[in-house]
Amino acid sequence: MNDTRAPIVLGIDDLRPLPRATRIARTSREGVRLLEEHREVYVDELWLDHDLGGEDDIMPVVTLLEEAAFHGRPFRIGTVHVHSANPIGAQTVVRSLERWGYPVRRSTA
């Protein structure tokens, strides 16, 4: 039997349309909820923007991913793409996720 499931591409970004994404969250709260909804499935790509408008940023989502890995149940993600106009914030996210074994790339959206 051939696996023909459509790729799951999730995006958490306040502004970009992310045309390849199958679902997009616009705030960190929505992003946490989106990841929790996909807890038991393989996510092919996860696109993360560091700054999510106003005082909101991606760190609550990063914390969720880190805690899952800490407890021995990391999210199953093919590649985490970190894109941001904030290079220091993006590098913080990349380092945090790499430390917990997630496959991370700095990307442009």
C-alpha cells in the first residue's frame, strides 16, 4: 500500500501568508494550540517567525517544544524553519531547538 498522505506544513507567523502551509497560527497562543492539535502526527515542516506583533513572540511555542523533548516525547517534525527580520531572536530560537535535537534551519519565508 502506498502512503499518499498530503504533507503537513504548519506556520506560526503574524503577517506572512506562507502559501505552502496547510494551517497557520497568527499568535503564540494559537501556535501552542496548533501544535497541541498535531501532537500525535508527523509534521513535515514547521515555520516559525520570532516576532509575532506587539509584545508577542514565538517563545511560548519554543518552550512547548523544549518541554516535550525534555520529557522524552519531542514533537515529530521533519524540519523547523525559523524565519525572522530579527536575527538575534531567530538565532536564539535556532540554538534552543537544536539543543533539544530538533532539525532546524534558518530560512526565508
